[in-house]
Amino acid sequence: MVIGHVNTKGFLVQWLYTFHMPLFFALSGYILYKFGKNIPFRKFLLKRTKSILWPFILFRLLLFIYWIVIESHFRDFDMGPIWFLIILYLAELVAYPIFYNKKSNSFWIVFVCCFVSVLWFALKLVLPASFLSSWFLRFLNGLMWYIFGYICGIVEQDIRMISLASKQKIFLTSLLYLLSVAIGYLNPGVSMWSNLYGKNYLLFMLGGIIGSIWLGFVCKWFVTRNTFLQFLGQNTITILAVHEPIKRIVLKIAEMGTQRVGMNVTITEFQENTLCSLVVVAVVFAISLIIVNFLRRIKSSLPRKIRDNLMTFIR
């Protein structure tokens, strides 16, 4: 996510964009299947409001105040990466009755996923470009990938008895990786925020499916559990919200620094150079983690009711 928002040119970011947003929605659906089944709707709504909607409102307000104080003089206010949170919140509320009703079985859920996919594709072709149509298409697209993630949980449960040798796992993940890279090369220009899906809708779908499954297999088979990865997973929302303004500050400081030494490297040049972008990513990521730890300390000093209701997204 951070790499994709810092680097603006080159194959790395082109490839990441083919699957990173579908992956985030799919992971949410997968996690619901694994850990959130049979939750009463009222409890589900309250939990999602605390963990998704409230952080969206809070960070939206904080980022707006920051924009007024600092950035309003040279750039317009925009949504930023936290658009993902409001789409995810709506997708989860709509998906809940799809998963948990009298018709809720594997065939029904797959059928709804296909229906949402066809509806999204058809409306993308016929709807005129507007503010409302753009948001509705983002919602349908996010809902589609969210349901897909839930289906992945069902499929995994059904085939859990199948065991693969280490060589077979390496071969399968390598094959999926190569297919994902090939799709990244063949279908550039993907952006779920901009409702752009590259040259081919089918390749966009395949890119999201293959890239998500590939990374899922890598994490399941080859990544061991550790405290740092768990920490990142638990605080992704904060990193999502704060890394974009941090990125702009770091890039501006980097540009000013090169001007002082006579190199005159522009922000655009920093973002278009993959190596420079990765250095900026490391700095942005480090600062984001400092902010996460700062918020954790604030949370620990607050009354229990506030921690449990307004700060649940900080772990």
C-alpha cells in the first residue's frame, strides 16, 4: 500500500495495483468467514462501527484540520487512502444478510458474487461519469472482492484435508507469482479508486484473484508468525490513514534537501525512481509506526470506556 502510494512509475507499482486493493477487500471477507461467523447483526454492526466507521470519521476530521492549517495554501483537500474504510464498512453491512440468511449456502453466495460482478461490469459500461456513479462502482467492486474472500474461506474449509509436499507448495506459489507478474505486464493502469481496470476487465479480475491467492498461499505456507507482523496487521488502519500526508512531507523535505546541495531533484523525480521511492517508503513507514506507538500510549492513558468504544482500532 505504502509503496503503491509513493512510487508512481515503474513495473513494481504497476504490478501491485493489479491485486493489492482486491486483496484488502478479499482478506476482510476471508477473516469474517474464519472468525466472525454467526455473530448477531446488532453485535456485528456495533463492532464494525467501532473498528471501521469511527476511525474513518476520526481520521477524516484530523486530516481536514491538518489540511486547513498546513496544506490548504498549496493543494486541494481530497479523500486520500481512507476511502477504502467507508467502502469496506458499507460492503460488510450489505454482505452480512447475504452470508447469514436461510438461503446461505456455498451455491447461493457464489451466485450473489457473480451477480454483483455482472452488475458492476454492466453499470461501468452504461453509467455516465459522476460523483455518485463513481462511488457506487467502487462499492460494487469492493463488495465483489469482499464476497470473493468469504468464498475463499469456504473453499479452504472444504479442501483443508488436502496436503501438499514442500516442493508442490513452492511450485504452486511460483506459478501463481509468474501469472500475476504476467497480468501486471499485460494490464497496466489499474486503479480501483479511479474506477480504472486496465486494458481488459477479464485480466483485472484474474489479476485480483491470482494475486490474492498467491499472497495468501505465501503467508499460509512460508511466513511464520511473529510479533512484528501481528503488530502491523492490528494497526493497519492507522498506517492507512497517516502515511499519505507523511509521504508528502518527506518528499518535500527531500526535494528541499537536494536543492540545498545543488542536485535539484524534484518530488516527481523521487516518485518515478524506484530506488528513491523505496527509501522514501522506509522513512514514511518508520514515521507511521512512531505515530502508531504514540496513539497506543494515548489509548493506554484513557478511561476504559473510551478505549473500548472509540479506540478499538488501535492495538
